[in-house]
Amino acid sequence: MAMLRQVYNLMFKRTSTFALSIVLGTIFFEMVFDQAGDAVFEHINWGKLWKCIKHNYENNEEE
């Protein structure tokens, strides 16, 4: 209970800190969601991505 009161006093008591916590939480959530989506996409499509097949299409300097 004391911890909830401390969180309330630090973040939610004033409108400015409440708005700042919403903005920072949104930015953090967007970054995590974007990285998780990219990881799932790469896992599903592994072997079909450019970074996996790039060596098949690059011209070798020796040839």
C-alpha cells in the first residue's frame, strides 16, 4: 500500500508528471513492440530475407 502511495505521489498527483509518464510509456511500448514484431517477422521468414540470400546475387571481384 505504501508503494502505491509513493507511485501516486511521484507520477500521478500532478498533471504534468502524469502526461510525461504517458508519453514515456508510449515511446517505450512502441520501441519494444517494434523490435518484437521485427524479431517475429525475421524468425518466420528466415532463409528468404535479403541478408540470408545476398551472397547468391553479389558479384565476386575475382570473377
